Amino acid sequence: MLRIEDISYSVEGRPLIENASAVIPTGHKVGVVGRNGTGKTTLFRLIRGELTLETGRIDLPKGARIGGVSQEVPGSETSLLDTVLEADTERLALMEEDSDDPARIAEIQTRLADIDAWSAEARASAILKGLGFTDAEQRMPCSAFSGGWRMRVALAAVLFSAPDLLLLDEPTNYLDLEGALWLESYLAKYPHTVLVVSHDRGLLNRAVGGILHLEDRKLTYYATPYDQFAQQRAARLAVAEAQNRKAQERVAHLQSFVDRFRYKASKAKQAQSRLKMIERINLISTPQEAALRAFSFPEPEELSPPIITTDGAAVGYGDTTVLDRLTLRIDQDDRIALLGRNGEGKSTLSKLLAGKLDPQKGKFTAHNKLRVGYFAQHQLDELRPEETPLDHVRRLRPDEAPGKLRARLAGFGLTADQAELPAAKLSGGQKARLSLLLATIDAPHLLILDEPTNHLDIESREALVEALTAYSGAVVLVSHDMHLLSLVADRLWLVKDGRVTPFEDDLDAYRKLLLSGDKPAKADKPKPKAPRPSRDKILELRSEVRKCEARVAKIEEMREKLAAKLADPALYEEAKAGELETWNRKYAEVMQGLDRAETLWLAAQEKLDVAEAG
């Protein structure tokens, strides 16, 4: 159990966290959410003991190991696999211990068996493979990989070490879609407590069962995944805003009396009394969702279709061809998501479409008036660190009045103060907004976005979805954010084995394909078709599926009730220690029952699918 009790912490005199409390039961997976700059990363540093609390305390079970991703794995000559294996320090120490004492040797062997040391290499390799490393790459030295790939190694290392409390801060920022989906699945099955800071709604809905919300310097725990949390929070905000409206009406009424009578001697005391009443009326602090800093993409003129076609084109670097036989068409109303594992050529295709790479052969035809906007993560590093956002925009629009330049920045959520800051002092989210502004300033007919949501919080991602939905140009997206892809894209292209082909199924099917190992069932030899089951048999199977669904729903309801009970701070008082053990045991039993019920449900559904397809 992680217990956070009445903690406070300030940065340069500004309160960041103030008298905040929360209780996270052992074994729970929790998403930590909040607007950028509210202090989520600081909270992690406080839990790890890297910062000193001003008030309060943070308690963990005695001896609990805390793990998180280090900033970067050194560029050593140690192989990726050995780097990950070394993260389990106990196993490494036991393996290297040299003893002649038979009793000690027996102890070492027993402990190695207890921690499953002999399967360590296979487990480490499976984690690296899930994060995108091939068997051959796992034997290569860390120095052969760039910083982003080394961060994946760092993530693999902490997952392999399996700490009692796993702290992950935006782990999908350096993963592609395939790696992000694998991580979701891995975290959902992780055997210990997890706190993950993320703005990825898919991960927050599928990998965690609770949300820890940091807002207004306070912590609030919700024993639900993200979508249910958002609904509960919206209802709470609606109540708070209604109370605010009533309070504002009361203030306006009192203020009108003060304005009329404050200088009239006979009413002066009453006016002063009402001023004091106004001071005592507290407006509830609520985030104004309607005032989110939206993105304002300029609208391009309409071009006759198509805006881009390729016929038998190939593209690559130098003499190396990455993609071949490209026969594609893009119209101005297209919304295309590029799918495919890292290294298959998604970025290469993006550069071809953006005109940054010429085709090696074949035909590439673009409309003669086509303007293309291109955004990629590396462009954040290409901003001039000494220049302000105003300087960046002025360089592209030297003849525009300062007021109009500031209006452009405001349209992308950059305030007057931020407009004057050197780019080096901007946050990641602010740099992303500036780069998006620069990419779209010419009102492109085609907008190519390569991982646009990194560094953007959930509210900003929703604003980006709205802007892309309203945008009248074509969009080509590469992103690990399934929520963004599902809301924006209406066409899917699969980049694989040097080809680009339409993916005719939906994103959920692609997700299942990846999690199944990217190996759809093959039928090399035709088998004789089994006779179609009778109607009575199919009805029986459907009935069994319904029973299984009802059983799972009932156990899910029990799980939610127990999770709510375990999230109650009152349960953790010393007088209720025995009761806590009972509730934890019940929760574990329910989770085991849920696992069995879901297995039976899947088996029944599979039988029904086979029968109906027969």
C-alpha cells in the first residue's frame, strides 16, 4: 500500500502540491493524470525521495522496491540483452557469488529457483521483443542505438526488474503504436503496484483500474479507468459550476447595493457589511474546459482531386530502397493513418509525400498548387533555442503586424508571456504547439503529422482532434495514440515488407493482430469442411455465451465495489488492520474468479464463432 498523507511542496515559492492525500492499495494499477505543469513528475520524485517534503509523509511497505525508467541507458558496449539482465541485481549477485560452503551453495540455488533465475534470459528477450527489438538487435551493443531506442532499453530493464512499485512517466512518448499496445498488455498483467503518468487514453482505459487526478494542488483517487473518471469529473464540474453561477449572482446583487449606497451616509454601514459578505463568498476553483487552448488551423483553398498520385514508385536512401511498387492516391478530403512496426518505412513514406525525398523510380505526381505541412518530433529540436516564438513566426511573416503575429500564436495556445520566452525555456507541449503553428502557417492542403501528441496533455489532444476534424485539407497521421487515430482517420495504410497496402479491417482488428504476435492463422492445406452445426446447437452455444457474459459482468461489479472499499482511507486505520487483510484477500479471490470467468467466456465465444462460420 502506498499512503500519501497531507503532503505539500512548492517550487520557487509557488505551491505545486498542497495538503494532498491519497491511498493506493497494493497491486493496483493507477494512471496519474492532470494538466501539464501541475506537478505529476514532481510527485514521482517525492515518492522516490529525491525531493524533500515541506509537510506530510509518504509511506510504503517496509523493504518495498521502487523502480522507474532512468533518463538514458549509457552508450556502452554491453549488449541490450545483458543490459536488461543486469537490472535484476539480486540475480546478478547470486550468479556471481563464489562460495565453497555447501550450505551457502544450497541457499543460492534455492533462491535462484525461487526468483525463476533460469528463465531470466527468455523473459528479458520477450520484453525487448515486445518493445521492438529483433533477436539480432538484442545481441548488439547499446552504443549502436540512438537515444530514443536506448530509452526503450531502459524501460525494458525496469520492467524486467519487476519492482514492488513501478513508476512510469509518459512511457509511450518514445514508443511507436506497436510498442505502446504491447506495453498496455504487459502493464495490465504486471503483478505489483503501478503508477503511470500518461495522456494516452487507450492505456488509461485498458491497462489501469484507477485514476489519481492532480488538480488545484490536490490529489483525488477514482477507482475507475479513464473514461468513467472523466464522466464522474464532468458531473462534479457541472455541480461546481452551477454553485459558482449562484455565487456570482449573489455577488452581483450585493455589489449593486454597494455601488448605489456606499457614499450615502445613512447606508454606509450596510454597504460596508455587504462588502464583507462579498469577501466571504468563495468561488469554487474549476478548470474551464470551454476555455481550452484550441488549435486554429488556417483553411486551404480547394484543389481538384487527386492532390498526390504515385505509380510504381520506389523510395529510399542512396542505393538502398525502403519502399517499392507504390501505387497510391490521396485526395484533399482523405484522413489516412499509417500503420506498421518501427523501421518498416512510415517516416520514409511521409518524407516522400512531403517532398523531402525524391522517388528512386516510378512516377510521383503532385498537384501544381499543392502546399504540404510537415510535423515530426525531431523538429522540436530544430527550433532556434535563443529565439522566441514571436521571432520564429516573424521570420516566416516579416511583413505582418506584431498584433497579427501574436494572434497567430494565441490561436495555438501560446500566451502573451510565452510568446516572449526563448524557445529553450518552453515546455515540451509549448514547443509542440509552436512547431504545429509553423507547419500549418501556409494553410497546407496536405498535413503530415508524425507523432503529434507527444508532450500534449489529454485536453490538448482533444483540442487537436477537434481541429483536425474541422480541417478541410488531407491528413496523414503516424501516431501511437489509438484514440487520436480512431477519431481522425478513415483510411488505414499498412507499411510492411517494403510495400504500402490498404488495411481493410479496423484499428481494433489491427491491435488484436499485433497482440497475437502479428501471425494470423494460416491454412497451408485445405481441410475438409466440418458439417454445419444444427440450429439447436447454435442456440445452445449462444445461451452459454450469454451466461458467461452475465457471470463476468457480475464479478466485474463485485470487483468495482471491492476496489472502492479498498480506496477508502478509513479502512487503513490501525484499528481496522485485520479488516484490511480480509478485504485484500477477497479482492484477490475476485480477481482470480474474474480471470477464470473471462477465460470461459472467450472459449464459449470462440466455439460460437466457429459454429456460425461453419
